Amino acid sequence: MINSKAKLSEKIFKAGIEKIPTRNGFGEGLVEAGEKDERVVVLSADVGESTRAYYFKEKFPQRYIEVGVAEQAMATIAAGMANYGKIPFIASYATFSPGRNWEQIRTTIALNDVPVKIAGAHAGISVGPDGATHQALEDIAIMRAMPNMIVIAPCDAIETKKAVLEVAGNGKPAYIRFAREATPVITSDYTPFNIGKAEIFWDSVSQVTDHKLLITNSVAIVACGPLVHEALLAANDLMTGSDPVTTMVINCHTIKPIDEKTIINAAKRCGAVVTVEEHQINGGLGGAVAEVLAKNYPVPMEFIGMSDSFGESGEPDELLEKYKMKSADIIEACKKVVARKE
């Protein structure tokens, strides 16, 4: 049922699945990008260890700039460096970059269309004990509204590394959000990753020969970030339940530019869509998918994410459960949206 072309890890559904923070992939990607192109430089806002930008510092100390707790200055300095041929990555927590320096990103980076890469670490509710002030839940919304800006939310550490390497050479402004908590590694070095191209990670719809079941009991799950794993768990349980629901799980790592073709085709095949994200429902992945479908192929939709609320302090898994972002919540949303088709 899993799309063989995606070559996902065989341990996806096992309790012992390897877990690595997506921020580690960011640090590893920086080093490899720096090895490939000497124009790559890294600027950090006094959180090099937390963001894993220090991986780059250890390898290329002369190309690493510690600007201190000054995200607004960091964005502006990076824009100037990009104007003179460098490829700057700026790293901080997402609540501060783009949260604090949005205006500088807008005016000096996006408006001038220079290739600064913004890394927003500690994104989502899973930052946990740091609490509401440090849980970036609006960053996708404010960045996808920015002209010229690419917005990426990788699903695991391996994909985060690939995202870094892709944006390093594309000559455009880009925003990559990633998390602090160790999360399941579900892709491999062979899993395709292309900016703007969503990947189908699960497809039980194509296994169904009963046309009636396909029409009434199928749903497309469009997810991004580490919650793609929860979507896969939900898809597996839905197919093996007493009243099977067939699903497609789409890893929509690029929120902008979004893969309209894949989303529209999934909506046509399934007739219903559930979006899953560790972000506010308003303005995030769910909003982006709804815009595509409203314009091209409207179908019933349900949304998993933060529902117009701030987070709070707690353990990551406890918060995901409280704010209804676990596989059980995705299952409930899928059954609800399927019922709306009837």
C-alpha cells in the first residue's frame, strides 16, 4: 500500500523506529552545502547549538557570523551579503525569525528577491516545556503570504537536510521550519525531494477494486512536517479497521509553491481531504490546500492543527494529544469528512 517509489523506511509502523531531531538535518545540510559552495555563509542569533548551526561553525569558522540576539539586524546583514554574491543562511527560533524580523525579511530580502535562506527552528507545539511564547504556530502563514518566498516544512531529519541543499542552490529567498524534538525518520536517502513537488507516501486507494467503497470510503490526507508520521499511522489503522477507509497520504513538504496538480488529483480520486499540520489552521497548510481546491475542485475538508489557540508548557506528546494532532484525531477527522460525502 505504500508507494514504492517513495522508498520510505520499513520501520514506519514499528515501536522501535529511529528518532532524530529535524534540526540535526539542518546542521548536516549546512555543512554539505558549505562544502559544495564556498559562497555559503551562516549567521546565527546566539542559538547556534540549539539550531545545530554550530555544525557549520566547527567546519567553516571563517564563514560563520554570530550576530547575537539581534534577528532584525541578522536579516538585514544577510540581505546585504546576498546582494554581493553570498548565499546566507540565517538561523534562530521561528518565534524570533521570522516572528521578530518579519519586516526586515520583507523589505530587505523578499522585496529585493535575494537568496537569503531563513531557518526557523523550534517550530510547532512540540517545543513543549518552553511554552506558548516559544511555540511558533503562525510562521507558515506569515511567510507564505510573502512575495518571492519559498516555504518548506520537512517531515524528518533526512528531508530537512535535502531541503537545505535544494534551497542553497536555487537563487531564491526561502524559509525552512523545523523542530527541536526527536521525531521518527520515515524517509531515506533515496526518497525523492523536489521543491514544489509533493510526494505520495501511502496509497491504499489504488488497491480497491470495489468502486462503491472507493467513492464512499476514501480520503486524501495532506500533511507536512513531523506529523506526516502520525498521518501514516492513521492511514494504516483506517485500512485495517472494521469499517475500512482507504486513504492517500501526501507529504506536502513545500507549502509554497504548493503542488496543485497532486492535490487536485488526490481530491478527484478520493472526494474528500484532511490536512494535518503542527501550525495554526488559519493561514497554514490547510488554508493553502483549501485555496487550491476552492478554485479548482471543491470537496469536503477537515483540518488538523491549532484551532485559533496559543499553546502552553508541557511534554511534546502531551501537547500533541491535548490539541488533537495525534493519529487518533486524524482518524476521527477522516471518518467525519467521509460521512460528509454521503
